Amino acid sequence: MVMSTAEKVAQLMLAFECDNESGSVERSVSELASIVGRERSQVCRMLKSLCQAQVLEQDPYSHKYRLGWRVRVLAAGAGDQILIHAARPILQALVARTGEVALLTIQEANKGLTVMREESQNTLRRGGWIGQRSAMHFTATGRALMFDADDERVKELTADQFGADSSSAPNAPRNVEELLERLRVERKQGYSVASEEIEAGLTSVSVPVRNGRGHLLAVLNVSGPTTRMNERTEAIARLLIAASSAITKALGQRHTHDHEAVHRSRPLTDQGEVLSAVRTEHATARTPSRQSTADLPG
């Protein structure tokens, strides 16, 4: 099938999808031509036009291309802004309470997509970056996203995620039967835990975020080194459950206002309110402020 010009441009832009924790990616003409499967000369002409439109920019020294600021500004307005505005102060509160990285993840096809990350002040930090896509069977976020899925749907979502080429650590479920059993346990307890599953030394705890009607919208996650997380998973899970309820409440508040609420500079639920909501869990979930890289096993 012949691709339209718009489809060719979209294909080229998607080649700049972030694949690292820095949040940006630069590519050469040759790399881009290989990714999109087009002649180098064709790609060069498209890149020149996109740079003139300030959609892309070229590094004057490496001559590689990256997304321009206009695209970054547009990206800031993407997605469910009501959810993003409601979640931000709550993620900040989770970081303040746990000392670990806090994430917001949504489902995109059969992957979990990280759309928000709040950083910890710890020297040693773990967890996904914004734009990262993760398999659903061996991550806490992926399994929490499947809490409402029946067995057949779970099998559909994870059909291509098991096999000898899996990048998961040894603790990950080895087949769909093990996955379904873990999901049954995690649904009952209300949260999912992945310890040493996606990678050695990483433990994550996740809780679903729902709207006022009970529909699953996203997942809240706290991730950190296993050495700091192992003894605190239940305490962190309680924090996440309280935080999820706070987001649901904030979403209800926002839907009582008109669409201009999306553009408010001050969230309706501020960090002070969230800190109060999770105050009772503070003592058991708090960590020391800084750790050395020696904390990680291996």
C-alpha cells in the first residue's frame, strides 16, 4: 500500500521515540533511513523541511537530528490533562513520603506506558522513564493495569510476552498460568508487587487509579532498589491506595467544573491536602534521604 505524505512524516517523527532515561534521542540521517526503510536522499529532504518548520532541529556539531521545542510544547498538552493535573501533586507527595521514584502509567495496546515521573532525592534511584513502554506480565504496573481483565483478555494482552528471549529477571512469571495466579492474589490484596522481575535489584509496588464510576484509568507506582523496598512493600502499598483515592476524589472535583479547569495554574487538590491524606502511613514508609550505590545487590 502506498503511504501518503502525512503517513511518511508521521513515521519519521515516531523514529524519535524516546528509548532512554534522559528523555530525548538524537539520530543521524543513516539511522533514520534505516528505521523508516527509505532512501537516504528522501529522508534528507523530509528532515530539511521539518527543520524549517521548527518541528525538528539539527545539532550543529554532531549533525544529528532531535525533536524541536515546538513538538515538546505540543506534547505537554497531550493525553488526559485532567488526570495529569490531578496526579502531579499526589506523585510529589508519594516521593516526599517514601523517598523513592513515583510514576503514573497508562495502558497503550498491550504495553504499559509511563506518562509521568517524579524524582526522588536519593542518589540511587530506580524506575521507568517518561515514554518507556513495558511488558505487562512482569511489571507491577502491567499487572495492576490488568486487574479488571478476565483470563481470556489477559492471555490476549500477554500472548507474545513469554519465551526464551524474555528480558525479565528470574522472579518473573514463566507462563500465563503463573501470571493468572499472581493476578488472582494481587487483585485480592488490592496492589501488585514486582520484585526482581523486570530487572535485578528493582522492586515496584503499583495500585490502580479509577474514576468516580470505578473505571480503571491508570496505575500509580513507587519503584526503588530492592534493598530499600523489601521491608516496606505493605506500607508503601497503603500509601498508594490512599493516594489513588485522593486522585479519584480530585477527578470528581474537576468534573464538576467546566473544561477551563484543565488550564488552572493551581490544582484543586494541592500537595498539602495529599500529604494529609497519607499522613498516617508516614512513619512506616519513610526511608533515609541518601543511599550509596553499594545498596544494590551484585
